[in-house]
Amino acid sequence: MVGVIVMHTHLPIDEVLSALKQALSERTGAVLVAEPGAGKTTRVPLALLEEPWLQGQRILMLEPRRIAARSAARFMAQALEENVGDTVGYRVRLDTQVSAKTRVEVITEGILTRMLQDDPSLDGVGLLIFDEFHERHLHADLGLALAIESQAVLRDDLRILVMSATLEAEPVSDMLGGAPIVESRGRSYPVDTHYLTRRDDARLEQKAVRAVMMALSRHDGDVMVFLPGAGEIRRVEEALSEALRAQSPGAQVNIAPLFGQLSPQAQDAAIAPSRKGSRKVVLATAIAETSLTVEGVRVVVDSGLMRVPRFSPRTGMTRLETVPVSRSSADQRRGRAGRLGPGVCYRLWTEQDQAQLPAHGTPELLDADLTPLALELAVWGAEAAELQWLTPPPVPALNQAAELLQQLGALTAAGALTPHGRTLARSGLHPRFAHMIVQAVPLGLGQTACQLAALLGERDIVRSGPGAGPPDPDVRLRMEALIHAAGGKQRLAGRVEQIDTAAIHRIREQAEQYMRVFGIGTGKQICTDPVQMSRPEAVQDEAQAWSLLAAFAYPDRIAERRADGRYLLRNGRGAAFSQAAAANSPLAQSPYLVALHLDDQGADSRILLATPLERSTLEQHFAADMTREAHIAWDRTTKSVRARERVRLGALMLKDAQHPAPDADAVLRALQQGIAQEGLALLPWTKHAHQLQARLQFMHGHWPDWPDARDETLLATLEEWLGPHVYGMKSRDDLQKLNVSAVLESMLPWDMRQQLEQEAPTHLAVPSGSRIAIDYSDPERPVLAVRLQEVFGLKETPRIAMGKVPLTLHLLSPAQRPVQVTQDLASFWQTTYFDVKKDLKGRYPKHYWPDDPHEAVATRRTRPQGQ
């Protein structure tokens, strides 16, 4: 039994607790929709503690933010008049207050994922509560999907309760098998809402300061200002401090920043009640939209903006975008002023702008880097499509995540989880940073890696002075300030930069927490995978070590400088420095670098933060990722085979040089491809070789078992008939040494060679004694071109191919001009000859033109001897 619950006030949620208890007693799931201020976060877990179906098991309640988890646990513990860690405790990343007697654990969403991975049955847990589910954080969607599968497969008695203020309940109810929906109206005091009468083009901090100063002068109570990010909070804090000193020098107004990167102590101070006699202005991000009740707040000033990460599967990069809030988020923010009494809300936009706001925000699942999600799914052993999702994760982003995890060694090429991947998941850090730290430990760089991970997870600690332009993008300057300086002004890259002292303090604390997670300095490192421990000894140069660690975390963003000064990333994307950075930072001249932060705008992303990388470091530590290939191909310009040895790291060409010893078979293939491209004319054809090709084709036409010697067939079968004769050759000049006739003859066995000479002879002896070449250019009609006088006495047309084919006789004049074309010589002698004779005798009177060509003597001269 728990202690007596002290309820000092009645809250609207109390009216539906009976209905909620009944729903969970009859079903294993329920959806609770309760308006802001209803009290669901702090009343529901305690009200369900003694339900019979819980059987003394624990309740896990998920909160989207650490500050909300700690605050809710403290409030419930106070209601029980106990300390946090007794009946009610909390677990957030790197901070836990629970004990053996804790029954209600308020945890952040990532903690649930880790608990489910360690024990999918959630032994000892009877109820999971997803609070503020409408915020649709990635880990909440993932946790619900895993919990539903666990309930279906392992724990049919596990209860799941989804609570929200603005959620469309029906889809969630359907996911839970038609779970009952319980609704509660919140207790919200009236909030007088003011809009801008017209659009104001002033800077955000100016508009915010004017609204705050107006609120302080017109209304009582504390003020909460919603701003998109820490940068805006810092600028508003500075401007507001100056305005307060100028206009109200004696006023007791404390300014309290409230955002996620602050320490727990600073966050708790921001939500604590104001001291008597003083007022407070809380400058908050969206972290304060829900779950938190900041006592004393009566006025809200809302910028109407929020900063969200947008992941691009096209580039594999995430950028932060400042976007308008949704109407539901704006209502949540306004409700902060009406939690404890009537309030006022100043919205820094017009009523016309209000109508253009989207109704609800976009689930984080659709815009976030899904690398952590993909790793968790691999540990769970399921594809995304196998789980139930309120919004399925986009496939392109999941594919991009899987590619990165493969580069990090967390997944195999087939997508299976590796031991290294399990180690990364167990750490709870983003896989990039977890991988970096694991890789760093055997190099003796574990502490440095933790510092770099903390630095990269924080906003930039360097602020340029007025008129100085953007800060130098070199991350080494930040690491030097972090490790060697105590903050304040620091000379970096030859100029004085302002260093954020508070941020340095936070980063150092975060680095120490990372070291505890990985057991660095304790001798109990979690990175004991022998594959990971086999790296070389520690890197001696400090700056070189930072660059190597950055490359471990961002292997996909290793970049090579192009000739025009832009960079090509390993993933194939382009990147470039701004003109100012290119002109002022030596980093922009680095042959290789790691691009840590990019803005992902346009064809070439702008490099915001980077570090140079030595070529030797790249070759030593990323050799296993490099692909070595011999590029052997025909070069049409030089008419030769070029053999190049290439080494690639993704899209980066690290080496492209002449290959010292290319594979002879590959050279042969490339040469043959060159001949196929250029044509057979690349070979040294002689008149005899052309005739031989034609003779072969003539024989193939009459006997199909003979080789087909057409050009297209020869080109298609180069490997068979030409390959053995050109092995070792590389160029057109080498090919000129070939005897093409001999190569063609080698296509024939000995008996076919003999038959070729008999049935398709190269020459024919005519009655004059001359040997006349036969022209086989037209394989269907071989031609014998001979002077008419040389065939006197030849009574019939000569035939070849075993007598099947009569030669086509081109009978020539003494001047070698055709006077008759015939395949029937006997008919020519009997009929046409006499007309031809009359013509020739008139043109060539000195030549011999007999009256009887059958009996005449053939001659190569003008007349036969003796005539």
C-alpha cells in the first residue's frame, strides 16, 4: 500500500478517474484525452496504483522531456509526502532516482526503448502510460509500436494507456484494438489573447522585448516567453536586461532561460516559484509547452515560432528550421497563462496569420534523422513494416539510415545487426557519437571523444564580435577553447572571439556523463569488441586526433577539395564554404576535411563546421572502407588500352594513376572492346586478307558449316578468332604487327584450307596463260575481270564451288574497260561477239580480232606471235 495521497485541490481529471479505472479493468488499453490543466500527468498514475489488475507491479509513465519527467515525479512524491525515489521516482538519460520500493517510474521516451530492448516482456511492469503523446516524438512512436508487439506476443496482461491533450483519439484507439476513449475537460481560466494589429518587420528579439515590457507594466504575475531556440533566448535575455536597467532600474525582475541544453539545476530554477517581492520572466523553447506548470505565470508572450530538425534523405543531412507553430501548439502555449488563474497572452502575429497556421504539428518521425530508429529496429529484430505505427516511418529516410549504419559497422551489408551495432545501441547515444567513442577507446582517445561528442551536441560556443563576420568554421578552435580555456574572450585564428562560458561548463559536464556511460577511466569500457580493439596505438597529435574522431562520427561527410575550391563529400553530395569563410579561414584550403555541420541548401550545402583531415590519417584508419579497382578500358583518343589503378572512398577518388601491372586478360578484353568500337578497319587489312574474308564468306554461303566471315559476325566473335593472336597487345600500333590473312586462315582446319583452294581459288588461269584474280566482293556472284583477247579459245564459262557457281565474266577492252558482262560465254561467242568485234576493231585497229573466237589463239599482246 502506498502512503496517503494528499490532494489539496480538486482537478477536472478526478471526475473521469472512475471511468478510466473501469476501462483498464475491462481492456488492456485505453486512450485518455484531457485538456491542459486537467491534472492527468500527476493524478492518473497515483490513482491507478492500487487497481487489482496491477497486482503490485510497477507503472512506467513516459514524458517527452527530462524536465517534465523530474517535475512530475517531484509533484507526485510531494502528494504522497515522500521523497523522490521512494514510491515515485524517475529515470532520465544519465540521471536516475529510483529504489527497490519505487512503484511509479516517470521516464523519458528513450529510456522505455532501452528497457524494452533489454526485456521485451517488461517483467514487473503492469502499466505503460504514454503522456503528452500528441507531441509525436520519434521515441514515443517507436515505444508504442514496440509495446504493442510485446503485448501481443509476450504480455497479454500488459496495460497501455495513451494520454494526450490535443490528440485525435480514434486512430490510437484502433492501434490498441479498439480501446475505449475517456475524455476530460481541463480546468483552464480565461486567457485574454492579443494579436498584432499589423505585421511587424522588426527583429524577433525587439518584438519580444516590447511585449514583455508592456506585460510587466500592465499585468501582475510572472511572464513566460516562447522563443524558437537558445540563440533567440540569449539575444532576448541581453536586450531585455538592458531595457529593464534603462526603464525600471529598481524593479526586481529575474530573467530565467529554459531550454533543453541547460543543466537540471538551471531548468529547475526556471520553473520554481518567484521569490517574494520579485517577478520572473521565463524565456523558454517549446520545452515548456506541456506537462509543466510554472507557478506564478500569468502572462504568455508567444513568438509563434519553433525550431525543428528536418532530415533530408536526398542528402543524408539534418538541418534545423525555424517554422510557425501549429494552432494546437499555440493553444498549449496560451494555456500556460491560465493554469492557476485568469491570464493574458500576447501573440506576435496577426489574426490573419493565425488562420494560416496548420492545425497540428508534423510527427517527428516524418522529419527526423532515423538512424537511431533504424538501429533500434535492428536490435528488436523487426522490419518497420512488421510493426504497427500511427504514422509509418518514411522508407527513403530508413534506407539512408541503414546505409549510414553499415558505414559505422553497426549493420552488415545484408542489414543484420553486428556485435558492434549492439554495443552502439546499448549506449543510448546517437550511433554516430557512440561509434566515435567506441573507436576512440583503443586509441587512448576515449575522453577526447566524449568531449567532442558533447561539443557537437551543443550549440556553437563561439560568438563573433560586432562586425567580425561569421566565426571561423574550424572545429579545432572550439576544442582548444573547451580543453585549454575557461571561457570568456579567447583569441582564435588570429582574432578575438567571444566564448560562451556557460556552454563550456555544460559541455564538460556532458562529456563526464558520457565517460561514465562508456566506463572510460573505470577499466570497465563497454567497447570490448575485439574487432574494434584492434586499431593502432594512440594518435599523438591532438589536433590530428580531433580530426580522426570527427571522421569516425561522420564517415559519410569526409570530403575532398575540388579544383574550383568546392568539396565533394564521400556520399556524393557537394559542399562549399561561404565566401567569407573561404577568404578568411585556412580550413577552406584543406585537401581533405570532415564536414560536421552543413546547412543543406541548394546543390552545394554550405559548410558551417568542419575540421581538416590528413591524407595519411584517412588511409590508415579507413583503408577497410576503400575500394581498389583497376580501370582498364579502350581510349578512343589514343587508340590504345589505358590501365589505371583507382582507389575510392565512396564518391571520393583518392588515387588515379597508371597501373603498373594490369591484368593481361582484362587488357585483352579492353582491346577487343576497342576493336568492336572502332571497327575491323583498326586491323592492318591487306588486299589478300580482304579477298580471303570474301572467299570464306563465299564458302559459308554454299556450305553453312563454314565460318561466317561477315564484318558484324567477326566483330561479335573477336574473342574466338582474334583473341589468341592479340594477347599482350595494347594499342593500334601493336595491332599493325598482325598478319590478318594468317589469323583468318587459322579459323580453318587443314582439310578446309585445301578445299578452299580448290573450290574458291584466288586466281584462274586463262587461255592466254595469265593468272587472273577472282573478285569475291559479292559472294553470290564472284567476278573474273579479264581482257577479251585473253579468253579466245575458251568455249565455256569457268565454274567454281564444285561446278555450282559460274564466274561472272567482265570481258574488257584493251584499255581495261568492260565491253560485256556475262555468265554464258558460249552464247556470247555465238551472238554478241560479232557486234562487239566490229566496235572494238574500229577503236583498236591494230589489235587482233578473229572471226572465229572458238579457234583463235588467246594473247596478252596486241596480236599473237606470228600474226
